[in-house]
Amino acid sequence: MADFLAFGYFLAIWFAFTRLVESSLGGRVTLSAAMNRHRADWIRTMARRDLRMIDTSIIAGLQNGTAFFASSSLIALGGVFALMGSPDKVAGIVGDITPGQEADAHLVEAKLIGLVAILAYAFFKFGWAYRLFNYCSILIGAVPMRDTFATGDDPALDRHVEQAARMNVLAGKHFNAGLRGVFFSIGYLGWFASPLIFALSTTFIAAVLTRRQFFSQARRAAAGEF
């Protein structure tokens, strides 16, 4: 029963934190929201530049970072699948490091399946974010050059800029969702020790992420609150 309660708490905290980040806390701008504004400002600034090599370099950097996390998630998935081949050994190790806690092989296997689901979720989010950044680079290439912007000959310029900006923001949203999956997978590891440690580790991860989104120096810098 305690395991089910701890797992339910984990899912509730993850869902609540996601909703919290995507909305606001007392009207307070989150780090992600502030950066989304800068993403949109970047695309609008890019439309006024003659040379856009710096913009393509930024997109390439975002893609490389996303690809790194996608690959890392895939490697972690392989490691968990390897552990699922010997749940008895994993249960024995868990029993050794947590005295007084019985480690059932079937329960350990179920927990590993849950970890697989979390890492798979993160991988798909990173993979989709990578594709969206790729689409964003194409939309950036479709934005008319500065001379067209200056003369106002292209009435569709604002639409081109808005398309690229929205695609960039959407890519960042899915990338952040993948990162949350990775972070909460760390808290999920506490379940292998005990339901109580699982709940505590989940709370700790949520507290750290909440501080970063709402009360960190990075948020103040991004929001312009000096």
C-alpha cells in the first residue's frame, strides 16, 4: 500500500510542478517563461540582421545539446533493460543497502519498468525537440532578408517571424519537459530504497526545480530583475 501511495505522490508532484511552471506563481514569471520571451525576441532581432550565421550557430548548438540528452536517455534505457534481465540480483543489492527492507524481485522488476517508462518519455521529448529545432532552422531560412523588411515589400514578414518564433518556443518547451523527466527519474530512484525515501527524494527534486524556476538568480537575470 505504501508503495502505491508513494508512486501516486510522485506522479501528482510531477504533474503539479509541470502545471505550475507552465502557469505562474502569484504572477511571478518563471525562468522558462522569461526565456521563451527571449527566444521570440531573438527571432525578431534575427529578421533585422543582414548576416544570420550567428543565428544558425545558435540553432546548431541547441540541436547538439538536445541530441546529447536524447543519446544519454537512450543509453540509460539500455542500462535499465540490462538490469531487468536479472531482477533477483538487483533485489539482493537493494536488500543489502537498505537493511530491514524486504526486496521482492517482482516489485523490483515493476519499479524498473516504471523507470523505463520515464526514460522513454524523456527520450521521445528530446527527440521531438530535436526535430522542432530542425524545423525552426528551416523557418529561419524562410524569413525574408533585411532589405525586404526595411521597404515593407513583404506583407507576410510578420507571419514568417511569428512562425519561426513559435516553433523555437515549442521546441524549448518539449526540451524542458524531457529535462524534467530526467530530473524526476533521479527522485524515482529513491523508490528502490523505500516508499518513504521515494517520497522524500521526489519532494527534494521538486523543491530544487521550483527554486530554479521561481527564485533563482538565473530567473532574475532572465526576467531583468536586477
